Amino acid sequence: MFMNTASEWYYIGYGIQIGLQSLQDSVKSAGGKIINELVTLPTPGKADVQVVILADPDDHEICFVGDEGFRALSKVDESAEKELREQIKKM
């Protein structure tokens, strides 16, 4: 999920195993709405992800993420708890 609470918007990203290009092509040929065409987003120090953002009939945005990048970014960060505790101590 991508979230920005200051402006009160968020995306829920769905990891999908089918090719994003074929999904985008199918939506385009069916006359569906594509908000952001297929793009690769770099995530420094982590896996890059491919995303395409579509709209449902009510114009709600739906973010589809390539499965490989989605799984790589969804892994448990073994050092996260230690890092969190260190940052809390600094407060």
C-alpha cells in the first residue's frame, strides 16, 4: 500500500502474475481507462517494480504491480525491529 496521510490518498497495489503489458493492452482494447501506463519505478536499495494504474467504472484507481517486484518488496525485513528500537531510543 502506498500512503500519504497529509493529502489523504492511498493506493493498494495488487501483485499479479500475468504480464502487465498484456493487462494494459487488454484494458486499452476494451476501451477501459488507463490512468498511468506501464512504468518501472526504481526503489533505491530494493527491487524495482513495474506498475500500471487503471480506473474502475467509478474512476477509483487500481494499482497493479508486477509479481516479481511485489514479492521482493513484500519480504519481511529482518532488521526492521532493531532499527525501529534504535530510532525510538533517539527520541
